[in-house]
Amino acid sequence: MTDMSNQSAASRDSASWFLASARDRLAGLLDPGSFVEFLPPSERVRSPHLALFDLPAAFDDGMVVGRGRLDGQGVLAAAQEGQFMGGTFAEVSGAKLIGLLRAARDNPDLPRTVLLLLDSGGVRLQEANAGELAVAEVMRAIIEARSAGVAVIALVGGRAGAFGGAGLTAATCSRIVISEQGRLGVTGPEVIETNQGVEEFDSQDKALVWGVTGGRTRRLIGGSDAYALDTMAGFREAAVSLLGNPSPFDLRTLQAEQDRLAARQQRLGACDSPAALWATLGVPDPGAARDMDDEAFAALAATVKGTDHDAR
Amino acid sequence: MVTITLRYTTRGPASGHAPSAIVGVVASGNLEVLLERALPDTVCAVEIATPVRGYDEVWQAVVADFVERTSPGGLHISINDGGARPDTVALRLMQGIRMMEAGR
Amino acid sequence: MTLRSNVPSRRAWDTGQHSREQRLAAASRYARGKLVAHHDATALLEAVLRPGDRVCLEGDNQKQADFLARSLAQADPAVVRDLHIVQSGIVLAEHLDLFEAGIARKLDFSYSGPQGGPLARALAERKIELGAIHTYLELFSRYFVDLTPHVALTVARCADRDGNLYMGPNTEDSPVVIEATAFKQGIVIAQVNELVDKVPRVDVPGDRVDFVVVAPEAFYVEPLFTRDPAQVTETQILTAMLAIRGIYEEYGVRRLNHGIGFNTAAIELLLPTYAERRGLKGRIATHFALNPHPTLIPAIETGWVQQIHSFGSEVGMDAYMRARPDIYFTGRDGSMASNRLYCQAAGLYATDLFIGSTLQIDLQGNSSTVTRGRIAGFGGAPNMGSDPHGRRHASDPWLKAGREAADGQAGLARGRKLVVQIVETFGDKLVPTFVEQLDSVQLAETLRLDLPPVMIYGDDVTHIVTEEGIANLLLCRTADEREQAIRGVAGYTPVGRGRDRRAVEDLRARGVIRRPEDLGIDPLDAHKSLLAARSIKELMHWSGNLYDPPRKFRNW
């Protein structure tokens, strides 16, 4: 189902998640040949709006949904195509994801884990209202699914990151996997700069952007549950490590999350740079930690307190 | 949006058994190609949706060469173009037919 | 009876020296020894310059005397006017501001990439009187013949009180500019980042330097040679494979120069992978005339490269080069030393292949980077991309190319340098690379230039590589064959679609055109996984974290 046929299995495993398409990510993540797509491209469930703007549509509206197996275990999966319209939430792409989540909520015969491969800057401006509605409905559907005992695991590592509605969506999930290239936030860097000025936040300063919203920072402050290498094998390993019985989703969970966030705010709120943040967390040499390779960083992250918790 | 529809008679059918395949992404400089085994053995139909005007002849030339080279009979090929260069189009078509020939 | 010259016996033979003394005297009130405070910089320039002076304001490809440029732009045009600018690089906005203000009137230069648009406008509006657009080697040569600067404004990392200058890896044009100026009694002024007791090494001796100004900020260096591997496309990987298999391997090219671009970056990144699998290590790409491209790091680390001489430097590569003195030319202080003139000569005479990209190619193989509204100049490409008839020493690739060119013809044999243009058939915004007529022809008419600016002439080009294949122009016997060979690799551009199919098939049968499959290359194999490094960060890791990527390339 993918165009990776000219590579060997080993080179497929080490293929970059960041550079891959949504379909390639699903193929690389899930057990070979196990993925069955719902509403495949041949059904042509496309955006009814883009032609108005003289924009090309995609056969899957940039959202691939279906079921497969991860390390032998059945899972449902949804992947956003970050290269198509920035992976944005819109009428059709949103509806596909909502449908998947509601099916997980309602049908006990379906797998009890949903993998959410996020790669999105938020809402598609050309379909603004539908997109906003979709985000709201997705978040509600995730909460309802979690209440029904379904684990929803976000995987963040694409070019668009998970901003806006995608950032909110990620925060609603039970677990988050992130790679160094991944970013998680709400307001996008350019919007912060436009609203607060370049002295406050220079969106062209990539080191700053990644230092604040990127995977390594998120892992260190406890904003993600697993750190993945930027490869198919890396994400697979991280996702597998998070499989298992999901924690109960109840008032206690939410209160623990609020406490965790308040404590984080107290501990780190005064930091004015990523280096200060990391130093406060006890990272001995923030500059070196930023440049070190993934294996070394993963080992370092394991030594930093507060990265693992069960609140979300 | 510009839509271009092309129809060919081929020497024979595309090999393989995959019912459909999709390759590429709709993005700037890229395109998505959906191939479906849905037509008689010696018929190939290609539908292109593109926001770029004025390149009809180039599309015809690229697709004609592809059809001549690979004899993709039986295939209905649908393209969503994001403004790709002709060599990228040719590449995706070749990737697509490879997937169709390889699939189960 | 002896003949006497008619020259009056009172002719002065030291007018240059005299002028120099006057200028130094006028400037003396601002200087303590050689040092001038930065707030006196404009006043110094007003004292030292005379209307109509030839001035070199470096203006190198990378390093910029930006503080002196700003200071000069603030000079009073009533005092400093009609200058004749003779600098290699028009890079900063201030370089053009001088013309706007009437401080400068005439221009001779080589490269104007960053200011290509504004320069074209200024020339069209007749705000600048253009002498000529040169190659680097030509301009440097004219510094010694008819364009000797009266004043050179240079830039260095540091200086001592005697005026000895240290430039580090970005030595570039300076030694040449300053020698020409100093030895014709010109004035040399240097802006430096700091004053030190002893410079790490002497790149320019103090007795060639008249004034030193410590600038308020470190000088600007343009990162021109960094290409992000993540932006290399599959098409560029395909053309790189074609070049390696169809040219480097075919001719056994060990000594070469890569023009900057994504096509050549792809070649550099394919050496440890695709070229390795073909068993080519040690047989190709061992000696380079090349700026310190970060994309060559994986090939260096895996033992492909023996030696590199550089025209200039590249931001972020200092520490890596310092740790690889077997590869790069380094001074006793341990830092790299570049020299644009020497490296241009090296690329011309001591390499067997030039390969670079371009924006337009016509039916004879002439190429140009001029497009509507932009004049980028020539830089070094015409030198690198030309067959030097003065070459005499033989090498296998040179002899083989010479035999192909001569095939069957009478006359004494000579070798040929391989000059390769590597392009995609369509550029950005679906603009065809192959055209019937270069835009520069129209530009020449508009600006009333003597000649249309051509980067590389068709009769110097030996091969054209596109995603459609390789055209070997050495094997073309007639202009007609050359035209069809070019059309035969011009893909789906109008030029390509206008091919004579029969003629192109014949050329392919003769091996004049070779398609990927003729070389055993499947376009679907041109996959990003073939790149030895897929990102800037991976390049950094390849270098053991010695390579320090510039801020704008860091996305982590």
C-alpha cells in the first residue's frame, strides 16, 4: 500500500518519520500488511469546499483512518497528512477522525487502543467553522472514548507539529509520544511573533521554537510520555512501550493533572529561555543536551525527575 | 481548477492483482495518483485535476509516454495535482504502476 | 650625439607617493598610530578619498566590511563623490546605497547574488555606470593592470597595533586586493572585530595596512555554502546518480570542483552510499577545489577525500576544519586559510572536472543565470566552467575527453576539461530551464551591454545532465547534433518536446545520449534514504558535533 517497495526492510525501519507521508508512517509503524483502511481514497470522500478556492482536494482529505496491529495487538489508527493543507482539521478530515473515535467508544469488539498520528497546524482556514467544530467534537470523542476504557495515544513528529486544535487534541490523549523534530503547542510561532513582537518570540529562530515547543523540552518537562527516535522503528518502539492497560480516566486523573501542571508552573514559570528551563530541571549542560544524538538524549531524559507520571 | 480527461487504447492489461494503489501527496510541487483496476483490459483512462493553467499539452505528452512505456490497460488513473513538475508526475505514475504490479 | 627624450626633465615620477602622503596627512588627526576610533570612520574616509578614486570595499563572496560600508554610505557626497567601485561582491544594501547617494558612479564587479534584483533596477534606471561584469579571476587580474584600487577597505577578525591582520578561514580576496593597492601607493583601511597584542597568524602584513578601525560589532559573513539535506529532492538524487555513474566513474575523475547547489550537494551526499556500492572510493572525488561544504562531511569522514583547497570559508565549519588539518589548508595557528585567487587558478588548471547548476540553457549549450529583473554576475563559474587552453599536463580524464572531442579529426591532439551542467528540466514555478534564447540576450539590449552575459559558453560544455539522462556534447559532430542532443535531455519543456525523435534515437544508439536505464539506474531507486545524511543535524553528528550549523539552519 506504500511506495517504499524499492527499499529493504532495514532501510524502511530507519526511514525518517519526519520526512514521511501519513501512509508511509502507518505502514512503517504497524505490523506489515495489517492495516485496513476505512473510507479509502477510492471512495473519494473529499472536501466539498476546496474547489471554491481553486485548491486541489485530496482523495482522503489528508486523514487516513483504519485498523491494524501493533506488535500483534489490534489497534485503530488515524494519521494526518501534514504535507496536505498543513494537516488541518476540516469538515471531512475531522469527521473521519470523530467517526473512528466514536466507533471505539461504542463498539467493544473493536480494538481498545487508538493511535493518533498528529501532524497539523490546527484548523483549515478555508473551512474554519467546520474545522473548529471538528476539533471540539474530536476532543469530546476522545474523552468519551477514554471514559469507556479506550487508550488514545498521540504520536507527534511531523513537519507541522501539533499546534492549535491538534495541540489541544494531543493534550486530551491518554499518552503522548514525541520525537526531537516534533513540536507541541497551541499558538503557532508566527502568530506569537505577530501578536507579541519579535523581541518576545522570534519565529525564525528555530532553535528557540524547538527549545520551547520541541520534543526534547516536552519530554523533559513531562509533557510527553515517551521519546522516539525519528524513525519508523523509533516510533513503533515508543508506542509499543505505552501499550497496556490504560489508567482509569476519572476525576482523580483530572485533579492529578491539574496538580502536575500547577507544580510545573511553579517550578519552571520564571524561566525565560529553554536553556534556563533545562538547567532548572537538572540537566548539567543544556547546550550539549540539545546537540547530542537521540540515544544519548533518551538516556539523559531517563535521569531527569518528573518526566514520567500517570496524570493526563 | 482545470480538469483534463485522457483516454487510451493499450497493447494489453497492466500486470499484477492489486485492485488499487495510491501514491504521492497533494502538496506544492507534488501530486497524488490513485490507480484503480476498473476498466477493460486494453483501456486506460486518466483524469487530472490541477490548479495550474496552460499545461494541457505537457500533461498529454507525459501521460502518453507513460502509457506507451507501461501499457497500463484496465487502469483508471485519477490525479490531484499540487503544481508538480513533469518529471515528478512521470515518477509518481511509474511508482503507481509498480505498486499495482506488485500488490496482491 | 646622443638622443634625448622629449619628455620634460621636470616630470614627477612619484605622484602616487605624493598623493598618498597628502591623504595620510589629511587623515592623521583621526589616527593614533594606525588606530582610528569607530566614530571617526566616516571622517577618515572623507579625508582619505578623492573624487573619482577607484575603491575596493570588500565585498568578498562571504565576509563583508559592513561597518566601513555603512560609514562610507554616510559620507558627504559633496566631498566623496564619483567613486569608481572595483569590488568583487555586491552583497549589502549599502553597496548600492553608495550609488543612490552619488558617492559612487561607476562599477566594476563580479558577483551580486543577494543584490541581483536591486542591481538590475539600478542599472536599468541608469543610476550606475557599468564598467563590466567580471569573473573573480578577471577582476583580480585587472587590479594589477588597469583597475588598481586607490583605496582598499578591508575586514579582518583582529589586528595588532602594527596593522598586522588576521582573517582566519575567511581570508578570501583580501591578500590580492591589498597587495595591488599597497604596492601602488594606495591606502588600506581595515575594520576589525578586536585589537590584540599578537595576531594568531599574519594574513596581511602590517606594512601594507594604513589604518585599523575596531568596529562596534563583529563583521557579517554570508552563509552561502550550506545546503540542507532535507531539501534535496528525488530528482536531484537521480541526477546525482547519473553524474556519478555516467561521468565520474566513466572518466575516473579524481580532481574536481563542485559549484554550489542542491544537485552537487546530492552528489556529495551520495559518495558514501551510492558511489561506495559501486566500489569507487579512491577512484573518484579525492582532490577538491571547493569551499568547505558541510554536505561533504560524510564523504570526508568515510575516507573519500584527500585534500581540499578553498576559495573562502563557510559559517560553522571553523572547528571541524581545525580538527581536520590533513584535509584542509591550515595555518600554523590551526585555522583554515582560504584564497580566492589561488583556488580559482587551481580550479581552472589543476582539476579535471567542473560541475554546476544553472538557470537557463539554450540550444547551443550556452548557459546563464540572468533572468528577468535579476543580475547575479559571474562569480567564479565561467573560470571553473571553461576549458583552459593553456593547460599542458596530462591526466586520464583530460586525455579521454580530448580523444572524444577529436574523434576522427586531423591535427595535434589536446586534452579537454570536463565541464558539466547538471540541471532539472523545469525550475521553480514550472519555469523551463531549456530555452530557445537566453534572457540575457534581451538584457544586453536593454542595458546596452557589449555582450549578453553568458555564464558558460556552449563550446566549453562537455556534458549536460538532467533527470532524462546525460548528453555528451564531446561526441557531437555538428551543431545540429548538439542541438538534438540538448533537446534529447530537455524533458517535457517546449525545447524538449520540439525534438526530432528519430535524430534523438540515433544519438542514443551512438551513446551520445544515455538514459538512466542505459546506465543501470532505475529512477525509482532515487530515494532520500540514499543520502548519507538527511538533515543538518545528521551532518553535525557525522562531524562528531564539530560542525556548528548557523542559527537559521538549526531546527532543533
